[in-house]
Amino acid sequence: MGSPSDHYDIVTVGAGVSGCEAALEAAKKNARVLLLEEHPQVGLPSHCSGVVSLSGLELLGLEAHSSFSQKLIHGARFFPPHGESIEVRKKDPVALILNRMKLDQFLAKRAVAEGVELRTKTRASKFERRADEDSLTLADGSKVASKVVIDASGAGSRLPEQAGLQAPDWAQILPGLQYELVEMKEQGDLVELFFGSKRAPGFFAWSIPTGKNSARVGLASKKGNVKKFLDDLVKEQWPRSTIDATKSGSVLVSGPVARCWSPGFIMVGDAAGQVKQTTGGGIVIGGYCGKLGGIAAASAANHNGTEAEQFLRNYDTQWREKFGSDLRKMSLARKLFASLSDETLDRLFSVLRDNVVEIEAEGDMDFQGKIIMKMLKKRNVATLLPRVAADAVKAIFS
Ligand SMILES: Cc1cc2nc3c(=O)[nH]c(=O)nc-3n(C[C@H](O)[C@H](O)[C@H](O)COP(=O)(O)OP(=O)(O)OC[C@H]3O[C@@H](n4cnc5c(N)ncnc54)[C@H](O)[C@@H]3O)c2cc1C
């Protein structure tokens, strides 16, 4: 195939949250932006549970718009492997359950209104950097050229490798499965989280209320048969419910990649591992990093050589300054948590039970570092450390 016939300042690959936000911000800076989406419709298929903190939504500069909002949430109910559940509830709503397909479509529409050219059914298959120009080969063999490519194509992208970078570690991606359940008993205003080796080894199962009698119920797990775990949970908790839809997806818990830029190329969102390792949640972090990436790419497109590179390098510094410290603490919590036996988990949850008031007052769904460190310093957590260490050693050799 010949040389590219289309030339842009920026090509963004993937019209998820991070890609739409990146494209929008770059267009606001007057860059000529092409946004590629491999599927015929933005937002589909959707694997996401759609939980987003209200403070995170604000960080993205968004309001709970009626086109994508489903339900307000006041907190969470935790089910330890054994014993009674624990409720962490706030007086005011803390989170929004949203329809992820509609959110992506809302964001894509906003980007298009700002001048972004959106091409659906268009897959980018190969990245090449030549002199001061990028070339992306599309699935039909045609090429587009740009000054910067923003990879926002989610977990499992091959583009970073072609740009001389590393993608998130596949070995740390957890298979997940989710049902849309209807005809359930009445759903409240709490998210429910279920823990234990019989429910979701190494991770957790969730129930996210979407309406009066409906919820997204799913789980991810590092071992075992996720379908069997999910069916058992549904049978145990909501035996009279009906499954309206089934979705599978990969939950990313690897943490961010070491470097998110190379000349003419940056990664944002899941493609860069910009996800909370404790929950796999990436809407807020990915969306925010998408914004930073779009602004940096627009500046880079206005410069050449090392000056252009400096803007992309700065993007990598900026997003780590904002989220890096919290992500490191979440990584620690995730590594400790993933290897715990049911007995140790039960004990940890009893510490949580003793500290509900503090968690209600100081917990933050997105910036979890502070509360994680506070809990780890509690005396009754410290007494559990030998047990935690023993579980970790056992997990390594099992
Ligand atoms: C089961 C499950 C539940 C989750 N629940 C939550 C939750 O409740 N809250 C939360 O914050 N996060 C949640 N997440 C994580 C969240 O979905 C991701 O972090 C988020 O979608 C990342 O956004 P993104 O824009 O980076 O990538 P994506 O949303 O994956 O978007 C990437 C886009 O790129 C397109 N694409 C891929 N390759 C190409 C290509 N080569 N060319 C063109 N287009 C391409 C894809 O079709 C897709 O539209 C969940 C994940 C899973 C699996």
C-alpha cells in the first residue's frame, strides 16, 4: 500500500471514555482530530458495570446527565466470606450508576460537536513512525498520517509494542462475567460486594442496582470457573430473578505501564493501565488522563522534534503526579488482598466493621491511598500481618 492520503494533527484510536475525552480536548485546542472506532456503534459492546463516584464525575467536568444516568448510590454493603454483612453508607449520594454505552455516545457526540471527525467500523491495525510523521494502517489496508497518535484502544492493545512501548501485563487481567438481572427483590441504594474463595477467589463479586428490581451482577476471579461462581451467587442471593443479558470482559488490575509515551505516540486509559487495581475501575482515571493526553498531543502537534516530545513526556509526568501515589497504594492493597485466605479476610472485615465511621467520613472511591494507609496502620491490622504474610507465601506456592 502507498503513502497515506489523509493527514491529521492527531489520530485517536478507540472511542471509549479516554479516547473521546482525549479527542475532545485536542479539538478544543484547534487540532484537526480523527477518532477511530472499530465497532459500528460507539459504546457497543459494553462490558462495564457503570459505577462512577460523583466526585470523579465532577473531576471529568461532567454532571449526571439524564441521557446516561441510572441511579444514585449512597455507599456499599460488604459480604465477608463468613458472617454478617457490613454497611458503609453516607447521608448524601456518593456514586452514580450509569449506562456506559450511553455515556460513551454522549462523549463522542460532544467531541464531534467540537470538530472531531469520527469514523466507526474502522480498526487501526499498525503503527509506524517515520521522520516527524506517524502512519496508521487501517484494517482495509489504507493509511492515515498524523503528528501524534493517541492509543485509547483499551486493554490488550498491540499498538504500544509497535511504538516501542510495553502494554499492561496480560497475566494480570482477570476474566469477568456479568448478568443484567431483572425481577429481583427490591434493590436499595447500596452497591453490594461479595468476597471469599467460594465466591470469587482473589477478587470479588458485585451487585450494582440499576433500577427498582434490576441490577448488574458480576464477578471477576483469578482462578476457577467464573460462570459457575456467578450462577451459584445468583442462586444463593436472588433465586427468583431472571437473566436479561450476559456480558463478559477483562478486568485490568496490573497497574500502569512504566512509560506512556514515545515520539509521536501516547497511551491513555486502559491501554496504559490507568485503572484502580483494587476494583478494576477506570472510567474516572482513564477519562481524566485522556483529557491530559489530548491537551498534550495538541501542543505537541504544534511543535517539531524534541520540543514536541517534551509535551508528550510532560503528559506522562502530569498524570502520574495526579494519580501515581494513590495507584501505588492501591497496588499494595491489591497484592495483599489477592492472596488472603477466607479466615484472614474475615478478620480484616472485622477491622472494617470497627472503623465504619472513619471510612464513611474519609473514604474516597477514586483516591483510595489515604484510607488504605490509615487502615494498614491500625493496631488490629498490624496484629494480622504474620497471618497475611503466611497467606501470601501459601498463595505463591499453590
Ligand atoms: C466487567 C467490567 C466491569 C467494569 N465496571 C467498571 C465500573 O463500574 N466503573 C469503572 O470506572 N470502570 C469499570 N470497568 C473498567 C472500565 O470499563 C474501563 O476502565 C474503561 O472502559 C476504560 O476506558 P477506555 O476508554 O480506556 O477503554 P475502552 O472503554 O475499552 O474503549 C476502547 C475502545 O477502543 C475500541 N478499539 C479497540 N481497538 C481498536 C482499534 N484497533 N481500532 C479502533 N478502535 C479500537 C474499542 O472498540 C473501544 O470502543 C469495568 C470493566 C469490566 C471488564
